[in-house]
Amino acid sequence: MPAQHVHYVDEMKDVLADLGDRLHVLSGTNTDSGRQTVPAAFEGVADFKVEKDTLFDVLTECRVVSPRSTLGVSLKGMDRMVSLPFV
């Protein structure tokens, strides 16, 4: 799907400000690697209420929980891959 809105980096502050004064940034520790994510930084970020406590947990949960429709497709593909060497 093509991008619906494209802006230059120097427009970032103004474009985000039009959406509100709160900015959710990714901040947390990767449970697989133990590495800490680096929150987004750009000129003007200090003008926002930066929320660091929510986005990482929400995205992590999205990776863990799969809808039923996706789970069925994943299991069918996995069954085929596992049985392939025996065919």
C-alpha cells in the first residue's frame, strides 16, 4: 500500500504538532537480546509531552498475541514445512 502522507524531516515537528501535543515513542528492553531501544529524537521533541511507558508494551503484546485467522494459516504452513523432509 503506498504512503498516504509524505513529509520532509524538517517538517516533522509541525506535522506532529497538528496531530496533538502528546508523542508516544518506543522505549524499552528487548526481551530476546536484552538491548534497550533508543527513543526517537528530533529537533523540537522537547515541545511535546513525550510518553515512553506505553508503546513498547503494546507493540510487544501485538507480537505475542495472534488472531485466530492468522494462527490457522501459520499452523498449516508449519505442518507442511515439518512434514516436507518425510515426503
